[in-house]
Amino acid sequence: MTKIAPSILAADISRLKEEVEDVAKGGADYIHVDVMDGHFVPNITIGPFVVEAVHPHTSLPLDVHLMIEEPDRYIEEFVKAGADIVSVHVEACRHLHRTIELIHEQGAKAGVVINPATPVESIKHVLQNVDLILLMTVNPGFGGQTFISEVLPKIEQVKKMLMESNHQAEIEVDGGVNEETAAACIEAGADVLVAGSAVFKKDNRKNAIESIRNNYK
Ligand code: DX5
Ligand code: ZN
């Protein structure tokens, strides 16, 4: 069954504990945390202390998406704060393989992320080392943007690359995922769908999660 990872970027931050509990009750599989530094992306959001604040209030894995330059400097802090999965952008890492090793050494699962304009070939040589591949379907920086459907063939390409290398890793899709765009992502091979606005901006989060997930099967 497709996993759903609501992004707290779209939650009511003043009630973060209740918001996280609400989506957990509604059937969420991960809690997606969008970390932005104002350099790699044109927006500043949250740091390790928010991860630390959320951590005691959920048993769901915290899926931390780092949209920051030089992520190596903060990996230890995020894992100590409670991150279960730490994903870094190919475009932000000078020594990607080393960064992935660092995440594993800290005891978290490692994910690698590519922007819509970045080819899947850029992750070919680290594919065997990661637990998750995150394909951006918007240009990172903000919630509520429009899904870029040109990314869909990349999901199929990654799926094929994983099968050829006989390696198990989850394929996650992030940006503009809602009950209309979810089906194409699942059909192309996505295992995890991040959804910010399509979950947190709805009154009934359980219905929202179900209608994204059950859109296809
Ligand atoms: C974009 C973030 C996404 C975003 C998703 O930079 O990485 O996770 O919060 O929000 P929606 O689902 O509203 O596009
Ligand atoms: Zn994200």
C-alpha cells in the first residue's frame, strides 16, 4: 500500500503536537519535515529543535528533507533530535557518497533527493547506498505549488534502475501531490507520497489521506 507522508510545512505550527497526532490518527505513515536554509532554497523554515519538539508526540518515522547547503554540518544534530530518515539533495552535496555514509553512521536511514531539472543519472552511483530516493515534483522552497508532470518518467526510470541493480529502496515523490496527481505517481512506481496542502489544509485529514492513497488502488 502506498505510504503517505504529510508535510508539517502546511500544518498549523502553533498547534504542531495536535496536528501531528491528527494525521497519525488519520493513517499517515511518515511525518515529513521540510528544512530550508534561505540559501539552497529561497525560504527559511525549521531547524533541529522543531524535530526535537515533535519527536515525543509521534511514533511515526520522522522523514527529514534537508533543503540546505553543506548538509554534513547538521546531520548529527538532526538525528540526535529524532530524525529517522535524513534526505539530502544531490545539488547541495560536494561529496554525496560521504554524506550518505555520515547519515548511516549516525544511525538514520539515508535518502537522496533530486530537483525536477536534475537527471536520474546523477544518483546512479549511490543508488546501492540509499534507503530512499526522493524525486521533487516542484522546485523546492514552498508548499502549495503546482505538480510538474514532466517528472513522472523519472519515477519509472528510478524504478527500473533499482530493479536492475537488485536493490531495495523506497521511491518518494514530493510537491503538488493531491488526490488528482497521486494516481500518476503511484502508477509510475512511487512508494511514498509527500503531501502538505492536500492533507493539512483539509478539515478532515483522515479523508484527505485516504483519498490520496486510494486514488489508484
Ligand atoms: C517543497 C517541500 C514539499 C512541500 C510539499 O519544497 O519539499 O515537501 O512542503 O507541499 P505541497 O504538498 O503543498 O506541495
Ligand atoms: Zn519536502
